[in-house]
Amino acid sequence: MSWAESANAVVTVHPIHGTLLDDTVNVTFRLKKLTRSVGASVVASGEFLTGWNEGRRFFRTPGEHALKGRDKAIEVHGLMEREI
């Protein structure tokens, strides 16, 4: 069995059971897949933006989205990109 740790997420690879991903990794993967449908190159969950009031002004809220593997929909925010 081998272990890898990244950003409070643990990925376990076991030759018999395959790969087990914790909730953080699953949500991150699912959010990345939403970038196209949300129309933003960067998306963040509402939980990520909680407590970061200054950062919220850079994001728009396309709404809640159901994510595979989650019982409840989560609030998704898309980064507003500025033209330079």
C-alpha cells in the first residue's frame, strides 16, 4: 500500500481495492469538471470562500450544483476574469 498527502487530502492505492479518494479530492475533481459548464476557468466552492469576504468580490455565483458522490448540492462560484 502506498500513501500520498496533498492539501489535507489522502489518496490510498491498494492493489486489491483500487484507489480510495477522500471527499476533498472528489469535490476538487468534480469542481474542475464544472469549469466549462459554469463558463469560468477557475471555480471555488462556497465553503472555500467562507470567511474570505475580500475574495468574494472576484467571483460570481452561478448557483448550486449537484456533484457525483455528494448527497447535497454545493454552492459554486466562478472567477470573474477581466480583460486586460
